[in-house]
Amino acid sequence: PKTGAQVMWNHLLRWRGEGRYYDFKGYIVQANGQISTTTGGDLWEKFPYYLKGGSPETHDGDYISLFLEYKAPARRKGEVLLVKDPLNQVDTPRKAWQYLVGQRRVRMAPTVAYDTPNPAFSGMATWDDAYMFNGALDRYDWKLLGKKEMYIPYNCYKADGQYDPKEIYTAGHLNPDMLRWELHRVWVVEADLKQGKRHIYARRVFLIDEDSWVLILCDSYDGRGSLWRSNMGPVLNAYDLPGVVQRLQVHYDLQRDQYAINNGQTEMPNVTV
């Protein structure tokens, strides 16, 4: 890669199979260690970019589509979210729809993008924090700072296993006994908010694994230049895929001394197809 944007595109288009389904859960961990289940449901993902037998002629222009049906909390049970991300989100923005149980109708959901707070995580993560980063690249200037070796959470099979949430989601941070760190080469990309653009993060620094193109770590800074949030996405080698995949994502809010868990797999296995 010659630019930061190229590295980010490699992350967005990384190999994750043709599709997958899982029953996921989201959690909030308070400063005192109290754990709250904030969301849960069934999630189906499809990656048209990698469908077998695909070609430029048959490709529909989307690189990911997802269908999410909420089962928790009770007030959101039955709510549905459908998102389709095209390759060119500047000319063709993300398409998103929501079915809201209280309204009993489907509505377009253009705000399910960028820095809109994800309601599942009590304001500790934005929609574009999902997958460590997703969506259009048009609000930032992307600078490639180079490559370096560092220890990153890799082959974290314990963190992806079946445990009581209290065993892994401890006060302040994940239980270190559940993580495994390896020395890897990572690309370092800095994103600075463009003049005239709006986002709650004025600056972000991403660390992307050179081998898998998975975005592993991210630091996000507020408008004053202070470190605000730090996200971590442990990975593991899915031998049946085969490929290095990321499921668990941790969103640390350093100013609130709390963190959120996206796609926790403590109670239901993740199925990749």
C-alpha cells in the first residue's frame, strides 16, 4: 500500500468467507465490574465480493450486507436492521432500513452510519466503530505512517470460548488470562478529520495486521486532542474457513472508565459458512 486509504480498503475487503451467521450479545462493564447485557439477537452477514462464481459482470456493487434481528433488550425485541454497503459510498451512500416494532413499519435509516451513537452501547461506540471501522472514508484524511512490529491480541481462542461473562469481562479491562499476544507487523494509519467535515472523533490511529488486514487496535481522540476511546479486536485463525477472523470487539471509554463488548460469544458459538 502507498496510502492510508489503501490500507483501510484492504481492511474493509479482507477475506471473511462468503457469509456467516451468529447469535450475538452486547455488554456494558461498569467501573466497579458490574456487567449488563445491553443487546442481543441473530445476525446474518453476506460478502458478495467473495461469492463463489462471482464476476465483475454479476457483482451487485455491494461488498457487505447484513440482516440483524434483535432479541434483547425486551423493548427492542423484534426490531430489524438491514444494511447494504456499496463499494463506492461517496457516489452511492450506505443503504439502511429499520423495522421498529412500536411503529409497525419499515423506515429508511440514513443515520445508521458515521458517528451516530450505537444505541446498544450506552454511547460508548459509534456505528462506524463496528468491525473496528466500517463505512465511507470521506470524512477523514488518511495518512500512512508506516509499518512496525508490536504485540497484538492474536489467536485468542479463550476469549472466543464459552464462559460465564464474569470470567472474561472484569473491571477495567478484559481478563488477561483470556487473551494471548503475539509479535506481528502492523500498518499504522492516522485519520485526521477533514476541514468542514463533522465527526465526534477528531483524530484516529489504526493498527492493521499486515498478514490478515484485520484492524486490531484503534485509538480515538476528541476535539481537544485528548485520548478518548481505545478499541481492541482480538483475532483467531478459523481453520475451517480458512482465514484469520475477528468476532469479539471491545470499546474502552477512558474518560468514563467503562467499556462495551460487541459480539460477545460467551453463551453461543459463532458459525462461519
